[in-house]
Amino acid sequence: MTTPDPTGNESDRPRDQPGSTPSPPPDWSTPDTPAVAPQLGGNATPDAPSYPEAQPPPTPQPPPHPGATPPPGAPPPPETAPTPRSTRLALILSLVAALLFCCCTAAAVTLILWGRTLLDDLNTPRSVGLNQPARDGDLEFLVRQIDCGIGRIGDPVVHQQAVGQFCLVELTIRNVGAQPVVFRESLQKAYDRQQRQYRADVGAGLVANADHPVFVSTLHPGTEVTSTLVYDLPPGSRIVRLELHGAQGSKGVFVHTE
């Protein structure tokens, strides 16, 4: 049997002689071209792209409880925008803090400005006797003497008749403060032995102080005046205690006459 010539030219090949061993077919493979076997259990084509295996969907987790500690490595929770209620509460707290600060500042300034006056009031005795000074606010009082049993005061032209009897209180007043003060006669009270209260008779006081009506004038700082308070008491009664005030609503001082 004759093998065909791959070049197609059979005249150049020697023909096989009868009884000779046929020559093996030519080896057309090249050592530089290795044979590649297909992958087992995979694609037959080595250059085909490989796709990742499908993953199961993540299991949904319940939302974390408010205030619970997140697990290690967990992303920080998203910041929550402040609600109108929390904003209003913060504004109210800020206003309260500002108001308290202003009140404390005002109290400190008042204490600095009036601390000396307050200290003097604390150190001043609240109860004294005749011819002993006693201070209430910016005014200092000194009761010199008291005369009772007087039926009429004034002159024959201008005079005042007592309903019972007049008690005349000679009083010295001095302004020891730093500002002008008006002494108010109507604030001064008297008490008898039965603890009955009497107010000063303003009309009788104008007659008794006709020459120097100091009770209607302003006392300037450092000014000192002496005048008379008039009280109308029942016959036979006496003044045993005076309650003197430098201003409306002040604590007052007490002067014991017996």
C-alpha cells in the first residue's frame, strides 16, 4: 500500500518494493506545541470566563433596642435630628439659666452698694430708752422727753383742742444716709399701758410746729432737726412705748419711756 505524498508530488518519493516493510507515517506534531487537556468537571474551553458562586440573601436583623450597646465592629448609628420639642426645652433651659444669672448679678451689685447700710441696720439696737439714739433706715431718732395732760395747744388765734389729752413728744431726727429723706409723721405710733395703739395727730402737729414745720420738708444728708409729735390719748393714759419708722414698710425702732 502506498502512502500519499502530503506535498502532492508523488514522483519524488520512492515507491515501496514488493515484500518490504512499509515506512511509518510522518510525525506532524511540534515539540513547542504542548497538548492541553480539558479541565475535569469544568468548562471544556480554558479561556471561558468564570462567574462567582451565587450567595444566599442576608438574613434580616431586628432593629437594635434604644440604648443598647452596638456589637463590636458595627457601624455607628445614624445621627438623629433634634425634634422641635427638644429644641424648645433647650431654649427654655437657656432662658432660665440667663434669668438666674441676671438675678444673682443684681443681688451681688445690691449687696455691694447697700451692704454697709444693711450692716449698720443689723448692728443698730431695735429697742432703746429716752435720750438714746436708734436708727431705722437712713434716719436716726432720739426721743428727749414726753409731756402728757395738755388740753389745748397753739395760741388764742390758731389752736387745737384735745378730745382727751395731748401728749407731746420732743423728737430729734437726723439723716445719716446718702440721699434725701422725707420724714412722715403719720407712720409714727404710740402705745399706752393697755397696749392700745395711737397715731400721731397731723393737724395738731402742724399747730405745735407752726414756727418750724419740719414734718413737711425734706431732710438732706447730714441734716438734723428737733420738733414735736402730738398724740391725743384718753384722760389718765400715758405713752409707755413709741414705734418710729424712717420709711413706709421699714422694720422700725422701739423707744421705751418707762
